[in-house]
Amino acid sequence: MNKHTALEITQKLRSIYVHQVRVAELFLKIGEVTNLTPLILTGNKTVFSFKETGRSLTKVKKDISAVKSTSQADAVLAEIIAELV
């Protein structure tokens, strides 16, 4: 999957969850718009991974909680998805 597909997934999520701006909350809903299954482990850092690809990405928890705007959330989510698929 490429960055264009990641952006499409992000836009679908945004259309369903228009009032949520937090990346982690949106990411948990990804199963509703794609067959990929996210597995999220939390601690000081958040690990996003997809079982289907075996890839994972670690983000510092404070960076994710710092997301405040819709456009910022979309950008971070698209980046995460693009890295994992």
C-alpha cells in the first residue's frame, strides 16, 4: 500500500469520526474501513503494528497526545498507516 492509499484510509476514517482529532482514537477504528487489524501496545511509547504485514512503528506517547487539530491528526495518521502497510 502506498501513501495515496494511506491518505484514502485516513479520509474514510475522518468522514466516519468527524469529531475525533486524536490519532490513537482514530487508529483504533481502522478495522471499520479496511481489513487490516491494528494491535496497539501502550506505555511511555505507543507501538502501532499490523499483524498482516509484520511491521511496527513506535511513537512517543506525548507526541500523539499533542495532536490537536484535524489536519494534524490526518497527517500523523496517514504517516503511521503508510509506514505499516
